[in-house]
Amino acid sequence: DWSAMHHATGATRDAAIADRKLLVSKTQTDVLAGLALLKATNIRPMWAANTIIATVAAGDLPTVVAWPSVRAIHLDGKPQPSCPQPTSTPSYDGKSSRDGTKLTPFISAGYDGHLGGVGTGGRNRIAVLEATFSVGNQLDSDHVAFDYQHPTGCGGGGPPRVIVSRACTAGSCGTGFTGAVLQHATTVTGIAAGSIERAQNPGISGCLLNTSAEIQRSGAAPGTEILF
């Protein structure tokens, strides 16, 4: 239950996180003790999704599965040395990335970065920094993936999510670049925070919202504000 995080700020937010960590730690005690007895390695308890990451011998998996506190086991999918190595990897898409990083249930529940920001309780912020200055390394802040939903509910041109864009050299900063540059900064920002799930690009799914095709072309935190 993440309801305590809605609009939480400062000490209230810290207290909600502390309560969550305490609650999760109590449910993980038996599993952590069992993993220690099995001499598992790389053990990392996670509090956000109540998950434990560990390296366990294949022969011990039936034992772990039988523990009452274990709801599911997900293998990491890494090929073993005796297995053929893949000749190619699938291209990135937003849905597979969200599923792989366990973000999908959080976003589906409304935790997409638009609430719970530290200090204000408003939108969380994602900052992208590029070390090398050039036009190709600037953020295309006019890209529709960095807009909120259009007032008509369809198409780009809604309020911008990029609240700061700066280009800095030799200690001075000017206004960042805008324009059609699909280069590193724009790509990275799109993976982190881009979104066309509110029909910002009608060429993908018309004026429909949250379609699979739109999610595939969106990033990890679609409700955040962006700084470059």
C-alpha cells in the first residue's frame, strides 16, 4: 500500500519510507536466514518491491520455492557458459524495459513520477547532464515526448515538461538548444522520462491513450519534470 506516499513531503515522506522498510524487513527475515544456510551469495534485500536478489545453486531452487514466504522466483535469464550465446539482442522498447525493471505495476497504480517529489510533494524531477557540448548533444526540448497532454487531448503542443534547458561552456550558461536533433541527450532523456501515452503523437495510435504502441515508445518515468 503506497497511499501514504501521495503528496508526502519532507519528514512525512521519510517516515513513510522508514515504515515501508520496517514492514518489508519483517517479511524477509525467514528467507534471508534460509539463503544464508544455503550459502547463497550476492544477497540483496530490496524494500520498494519486497524482493530479494540472490545467487543460488540450481539444485537449491526447489528448496527455495517451497518456503512459505516465497511468492515467486524470477531467474535473471543470463545464459550459462555451456549454452549458445545470442547472436543479437532485441531493440529497446518502453514496455519491455518497464516490465524488466518491475516498474509496470507502479506506473499502472499511478506512481509515474507526477507526485511525491521531495520538498513539495509535486512532480519528481529528472536531470540529464551531457559532458560534451555540441548541437548534437543538446536536448530537443520541443519533442512531443516531453510535453504534457494537449488541451484537446490529442497531439503535441501541451505544456512542456522540460522546465530547465541550459547549454554551458567555460563557466557561462545560455538557453538550451531546441530543434529536431535525435542525438544522445534526446535519446537518453526519452528513455528516462519520455512519454507519448497521452496521444501526444497521433501518428502512432490516433487519439487513443495508453496503447501498447505508445507505451513501447515511452520511457520509465512519464510523469516527471525534466531538467537538462
